[in-house]
Amino acid sequence: MLALAPLLVPGASAFEFFGIKLFEDQSEIDADAVIGDPQTYTATLETTATGDVANAIRGASALIADQATPASGAAGLLARARSDYRRILAALYNQGYYGGAISILVGGREAANLPVDTDLPDPVAVVLKVDAGPLFRFGNVKITNRAPIASEAGDEVEQPEIAGFGAGLVARATVVGRAEQLAVDAWRQQGYAEAAVVDRQVVADHQSDTVDVTITVAPGRHATVGPVGVTGTTRMDPEFVAQQTGLIAGTDYDPDDIARAEKRLARLDVFRAMRIEAAGAIGNDGVLPFNVIVEEQAERRFGVGATYSTIDGLGIEGFHLWRNLFGRAERLRLDAKVAGINWPIATEEFDYAFGGTFTKPGFLNPDNDLVAAVSAERSVLPAYTETSASARVGLTQYLFDQLTLDGSAFYERSLFEDDFGTRNFSLAGLTGGLIWDARDNPQDATEGFYVNVTAEPFYEFYYGNPAFRTTAEVRGYLSVMGDKQLVLAGRAKVGALVGPAIDEIPPDRLFFAGGGGSVRGYGFKSIGVDGPGDTVTGGKYLIEGSLEARYKVTNDIGIVAFVDGGYVAAEEFPGLDQLRLGVGAGVRYYTGLGPLRLDVAVPLNKRPGDPDYALYVGIGQAF
């Protein structure tokens, strides 16, 4: 029996496995610190492994991954090689192979035995020889002081056996670490905040190709939440910060409550850095105090943005945000926009918008915001020209991380000029919405889904009409190749408006389609229903959808193919000949703020006046 017998690695550098240093070489070199003349090389892999194991070895090798980039002299190349001993060893352990051998030959000589000032040919041949050895499986596995099965909903933790920690299963090193974490989490979910692994015994038997593991957990004592202190505030009210955590003294400790508290504080958009930690040990009375440590960020923020399409022209927008107006994370944001800028310049065709939004977090509870907004705009569209002003006040409730509800009351005055003439409207009503956002990244989603449902009952005073408008949109994302290299994305939206005739409804409440966020290849809000003469007006019903295939060519560059479609109807949906389709392709340049987007689209069944193509530029995916 051998305790974690190491692989046969000549001169290998230190490798830490479950906190145990297996072997150590003080001559290890930091590759990033080596400077020298460029040393080119070719790297090849020779291994007895196949399939996933061979791929893991290849993926772990810096020599293979970086061979297109010359090393910093011979010393830099040898540093890469010595790093590869460690990386490949870890990859083998993670696949369940504990009895293999690694040899890295640089110019035919073992890299671990070469001095850093070795004279190497340029380029030099590097050969990685890896004998994976036998596959090891778990033999006897045990968790001492294992937590009982949780009795309350939400406290359940995945069983280690499901994670692969069981007799006869492949003895992957990562599974042992996962089993330890699950064993600790099971106690913490039941209120034992100081649960920890206090001992582990890992023994590899090279006669039977098995690994025996014993993990010992010390749960500590049960804890309840104590006082919540706050440090690091300058302008923020510390009592408000403690209140916004939602942590209540005397309740049982729950790590989920701590995670939710951190998300509540992050949502305030006030702190540059923030963490919640235990303020000492659990007392004799079982009380565990907590401390919120924060660092506030700048009180003001501003930003600018721009969009462009060959059909709708250039749009420029900006905002100014004041954070923490009165010491309780109150926010005031002013937005302004000028759009529809085309050549030749015609200012009377520009769109203008201005608005302000005030947000008061923690209005009724830590997950509730009061929101009040006013706005004014003038929009010049092919179907109508709008001049309007509106005000609304309402509440936003964050039910949990992914689900948000909002509701508000609003009033709006507007003047519209279109083919029905010049008309005034005065509206008052309610609007409500539900957003379920389960995307992995809102700016560049690769997995998950997004649902947005709205409902708006309102009354129009000039014509004396009640009406009801509703929409529902679903987006889905599926990664189907490699490490999110190919992503399929889909979007579907429907809408309906119940109420009076079209000529007695404000045009901005009717449904249109077309434009960069709708059916690409057509002008913004250019798809509607036939109005007076040869004009187009909005409809009372909408069906719209998009499909995209997003392929990442490199880490920075991606390409996209897409098809969009949309129907708009007055009272009943027209035949398929009225379905407007646009197809196209695009390029994405990925940045830390989201992908820069360039799309080119053409309308498949264009009408008189539709463009031959359209170009769209923006930040973020189309949906």
C-alpha cells in the first residue's frame, strides 16, 4: 500500500494534491519572469491514452497550447516544460489515473534535467510522452460525521454519491474535493456555520488499482444570526445597509440568506466592493454576529452610447446618474437621446427624448423599490409623428434572483400626426410586468432562457375608450458545440390589444414590427397593416420571432447567421404572403462590456419602398 504514490515524473516540480505536497523541486522557474531571445519550437504528444483522457492531457499542456508563441529563450521554454509536468499530472489525477509516467523531451533530452542556459536549436522539437497507466476506482469511501438528511425545503444538498463519490466509481481527484464541499455544505445548510473538514485519508493501492478515502467533518455548534455591523461607509447610512441585508437577528443561520443579502447590497449600485463575513466565532449562546464590509464608489456616473443602421440613421444617447442622494442608496438618473440622424441633415426629422427616473430602494422591504419617472419625446417615424409627455409611479418587487414583478400607475398626454389626421390623446392606466431572467449572461447569453410578460389596462379620455394591451416574449439559448463555441438562440413574441377601432387608439399603443430588435432588413416600425391609401399603420395583434446561430471563431471574433419574421394584423391575421422575413449574417467582436455587433440583413419579400439591405451596428447581441 502506498499513500498517494506519485507518477514517475523525472525531476518533477512541486504538486499539491488534497493539500499534500507530493514532490518538490526548488529549481522551478517562473515562466513569466524569464526574459530571453525568442525560442521557437514544435510540440507533439505521444500517449497511450485515448478519448477524453487524451484530450485532457492535450488541454492541460501549455507547450501544446502556446507553441505558436515563441518562448523567452531556452529558459522560458524549459519553464513551460516544467509547468507541464505539474499540469499534466493534475489532469491525469482528475481523470482517475494515479500510476502513469510523464516524459518531456526537448531536443531529445529530458526537460527536467536540462540547465536553464542550455543551448537549443531554433526551432527545437519537443515531444511529450505520457503513459496514463491503469484507471483507478474508489475502493472504501467514508464520510465521518455526515450530516443528517435535511428536513426543510431549500436545505437539500446533492449527495456525494450522486457526484461520483462511491465504491467502484472512477476515482477522480476532483470528485474527492467535491465530496468534501458537499459534506460541509450539508451541515451549513442546517445551521452549522463553522462546519469544516478536519481530516482526510487518501490511500492509493497500486496492486488493486483502487483509492480508499476517508473524510472527517467537524460540524461545530448550531448558530443563529446575531447583530449585523457595518464598516466602511462614508455617505451611506450604516443602519440602512444592515437593514437591506434582510438578515434578522435570532433566525437560524442559513448560507442562502447570506448569499441573498450580498445580492441585495450589490443591487443598490452604491458599493465598489462588498462582503459579509462572520464577526468572530459562535458564542456560548449559539449566536453568530456578522459584519458587512463595504467600499463606496463614486457618487456620480455618466455614459454615452450610439447605434446606427443604414435605414434609421444614427442615434446618440447619454445618461447622468446620481447615486445615494440622501444616504439610503436613492438614485436619480437623467437620460437624453437624439436619433434619426441621416444625410443630408434634416433636424425636423430627428427624434428627441428626455427623461428622469428616481428610485428608492428598500421602500417596503429589502426586496422592494419605489420607482417614479417622467419623460418627454418627439419621434418621427414612417407611420406617424409623435409628441408626448408621461409620468408614472410604481413598485418593483424582486421575488428571487431571477424573477421580478413590477406594477405602476401612469398618465400620458400625446399628439400624433399620421394619415388619420392630427389627433390628441390622454391616457391613464396601470401597467404590470413579470420578468424571469435565467440567462447566464444578459449581454451575451449562451445558456438559459428569458421570459417577459406585460399587461396594461388603460382609459383614453378624448374618445372615451377603455382598452387592454398585453405582450409575452420568450428567448432561449442552447450551447451545442464545444465550450460554448456554437450557440443556437431563438426568440418569440406575441401581442394583443383589445379595445376600440385602430383610428381611436394612440399609434404608440398599436403593434409594429421591423428594425434591429425586431425584423432586420426592414425599417424601424415599418411593418404594420394597410392604412388609408397606400400608408402603413399599426395593428392590434403581433407575432414575431427570430433564430440565430452564433459561432465563435476565436475568443475575440464570432460570426452569426439569422432569420427574422413578423406578422402584424388589424382584426385577424393575414395569409402567409403577409409574413415579412429578413435574413442575414453578422460579425461579433467580444469585449468586457459585451460583444460589438455588426449585422447585414436583406428583406426576403420586400414591398415597394423597402430597402435592398440594411446594416446594423450596436453593443450586445440582438437579443
